[in-house]
Amino acid sequence: MIDFDKAGGLVPAVAQDADSGEVLMLAWMNREAYEETLRTRRACYFSRSRNKLWRKGEESGHIQEVKDVLIDCDADTILLKVRQVGDAACHEGYKSCFFRRVEPEGLQVVGQRVFDPKQVYKK
Amino acid sequence: MIDFDKAGGLVPAVAQDADSGEVLMLAWMNREAYEETLRTRRACYFSRSRNKLWRKGEESGHIQEVKDVLIDCDADTILLKVRQVGDAACHEGYKSCFFRRVEPEGLQVVGQRVFDPKQVYKK
């Protein structure tokens, strides 16, 4: 259905809040992550930096329950409609990873901070 | 601001309808496309298949007026909030490129077709 090989094994996956429509994040999926996501209905990505499956929320508890999976016309991008447990998708504690707006004078934080990362990721 | 070099020169850019919140498409930007988009406030992408700048709507007239530009926590993904001229982002005539839902029995078309591609792209 999705041509993972064409894309070098990884395709982008956009997670959108199923209720509000807010775009929460973009991550990557290989075939294994995609199939696990479909099977479990919990978002599973592939971490390019750690080079392994990344079950979103495995450390923070902030999992994403998958309500809908859509693919685009070229079948090389995935859109997940999710319910974000913990109300924040971003590891920096914001609701959405897209919490900064590009302005002529630089970046402006426009996102809503939901938690303090130090309290959630106890490293 | 965005580390294009880290990402091999291209970063994903998600276009979202500024009013409805619908995710319209995902395309790619190199530095030149990004800077043109900021300067002109019209979405300009980089076509991987044609290997050149792609001024969205240059053939169909269905340009995207850029209302807002956001970047994610890792500064390697762009989110554009746009007004889609012609009401359809997809070259297949759908409002959104994500017009198919992944169901256990296969793909189901759930998107709204706005135009007939044969009438718009006279090839």
C-alpha cells in the first residue's frame, strides 16, 4: 500500500489532533512501525537518531491513540489522527512540536506549554 | 534557523488550511524554496521528482497564500498555514492529498473531490 522502498525505507508521518485539528508533530515510519501502528492503534514511529522503533510515549506515558490513518495521493506520506494522552506531543512540554512561529525578527513562541519536561523525563 | 544541511538539503513541509485546520499535503523544501516562500508569502516547494523548485499552482493556478510559518522543536520540519486558492491542494482534484483512509479491507476514499484534473491540467 505504501511504497517504503521508493522512499528509502522511511516515510514521513504527520500526527494531527483528532478533535482540535492541531498538527502535533511529524515523525518517520518504516514498514515495521507502520504495521505496528495499524495493529495496536497506538502511534509507533522510527527514530532516525536512535535508529530503532519509537513507541511514542514509552518514556513519558504520553501515548497517541490512533483514531484514523490516511495516506496521500503518492502513497508516500501518512497522516494519523490521534488522541494525545497527556495533552502534549512535544518532548519540550508543548501541545504541538510546532510551537514557534517564523517572524521577520526571528522565532516567536506561540505554543501552549502543558508540562515541565524536567518533571516528565527524569534523566 | 532551519538546518537544511543536517537533513540532506531537504526538509518536509506540511500545508494546513489556515481556516479549517485540514491537513492539505506534505511536500519538501530546500533553503531556496523556504526563503522564496517567506519572501513572497506563496508556497514554494522543491520537487524531488523534477529536481527543481515547484511554485505550487504554477500550472493549475491553485496557489497557496501563506498565512503563517511554524517550525518544530528540532527545527527540521515546517508547517505552513495557508489559504488554498481553488479549494483543492491535490493534483487529483481533492481538497486534501490525504483523501484515502486505511481500512482493514483496503483504502477507502473519504476526501472531497473539488475539480476534474483533466479540466485543470491540459496536457
